[in-house]
Amino acid sequence: MGGAEQVLSLLDHALAGMGHASVVVACEGSATAGPLLATPLPAGPLPDAARQAVQAAHRRNVECALDRHAIDLVHMHGLDFHAYLPPPGVPVLATLHLPPAWYPRDIFRLARPETWLHCVSWTQHRACPPSAALLPPVGNGVVVEELPARVSRRGFALSLGRICPEKNQHQALEAGSLAGVPVLLGGQVFPYAEHERYWRDAVAPLLAQGPHRFLGVVGFARKRRLLSAARCLVSTSLAPETSSLVAMEALACGTPVVAFPSGALPEIVEHGVTGFLVRNPREMAEAIREAATLDPEACRATARRRFSAAAMVARYADLYARLARPGQIHAEIA
């Protein structure tokens, strides 16, 4: 589950728990608290024609949701949300989960009335072009109370995320080798030529040398055990990260984060307190060794204070109340 899907799921279940109805338009197989209008999603990469067909199906489901239910707000999360915006009439809030440059420039000057945008960090917000539709950021949150696991702290460093060039995991493995610390790498290699080539040429050879290990896709239960046991989480991303749910999850487990200062990561990691911000594999190796000197309770306290899902939900509930028409139904649109 990606970051956008994780946030959507938290909001969907929270709305249901608050007594609202949440109607979700998402791909087939999605687990939701309320009604799901499922859009079939072909396996593998989508060529342009297939992508347009999926977007058209998604748009029909959005319109179907509006026809069947008394929707008072549509909340959209997809990178291509502009391709299936509903007709004018119902207010729309679009969360920009990805770097602003990854969206078409036109989304910042949409003609559709009552269409609002917001980011998930101030770093991301500052990278957006000026727009009357752009609201202040709403930061992400994680289920802080559910994350810590009762496991012993162990000596490995942990790296989690999709395996691709911009996530740059080979440098996490290089840093682990320099530190003399094994790195456990969890994630998925999606069937894109560039991702598969990166895995084959840059990551797999380093894994073959040891002592590092590839875990594949890691579910929630295993992730919380790994995060609680790791000496640190490492992030070598080169992308302008808009947030980092896994960094927040690590802190909730009392585990410091060692990261390149990409995008919004300096908003999450307090250097020398909850982790270290570094510039290259050599500095990362030193920080991996030093991670054991940081106080786990400082990490947990920061997560409770700044990154709780409950606080995120409360901020969205307030925003919904200000944007939505009176009523009891919200729609979460993937």
C-alpha cells in the first residue's frame, strides 16, 4: 500500500468511526469501511490507451457515487485526479501526495469552481506555483499506538520502499557495508524496465555480496516488528520527498531515522535527536553506527506529538467542515 492509499484508508475508517458514511472509488480488491465502487485495474504497466480506459472507468464510478449518494464533499488523492474530476456542483479537495512537478501545471489553475488543493508538507507547499486554490498543508499521520512491537533491538539497519533508481537503495547497502552493519531491504520491484534494470545492475549484485538481505514485500505486522527491532531506518531517496510515512512509523517504534535531506525529510528528522541527516554513503555509515546512541523515547515522544493519525484525522475533519456542504456523507476518491 502506497502513501496515498494508506492515508485514504485511515480517513475512510476514521470517518466511519465518527458516524459518517464514506464512499470509496478505488481499484478492485480495495478494503474499505463503507461502500466501494471498484474500478478494474489491468496488471502491469499501463500504455496510454489502457490508462485512458481506466481513467474513463474511474470517472464513471465517481459520477455513479454522486448519483447514488448525497455526497457533500469529494476528496481526491490520485496523481491523475484531474482526469476524472466530477462535474461542477460538489466541492472537491485534492491532496497532492507527490512532488508538484509531477503534476500537470494546469491543476493549479483549474476552471472548475469549489476545487481546492493542498500539500502534505511545507517543503512541498513552497515548491508549488502560486494558486488561489492552494490551501495550507495538512501533514500526514500514522497509527502511532499500534506500531511498537515487543521485540528485542537487533543490530541491522532497515530500508523500506519500492525498489527504483530515485529511491537509490544501492547506496543504503553501500553505507551498511562501510559501517559493518547488515541492511535488510524490504520492498517491491515493479515491472517497469527502468526499475528492473536498476534492480539487476545496481541492487542485486550488492545483495549477493552479503551480509545484506532482501525481504520482498513487507506487510504491516512484519513491518512493525522489523521497525521495532532495527537499530535505525535508512532512507537514501533522491526524489523530492513530500513526506515519509515509513520515517514516522520508525519514530513511533522508537527507531531513529538516518536519511539524505531529500524534500520534506528535514521536517521529520531532528538531526542528533531522532536521527541524522547525511549527505553521502560515508556519512550515512557513520550515522548508522551512531544511531544506537540516540534515545528511543525521544523518537516515540516526537511521533506521538507530531505524527499521530488521530491528529491528522482531526485536521481533515476540520477542513471538511469548512469546505463541505451540510450533510453526513463524505467521499474518498482514490
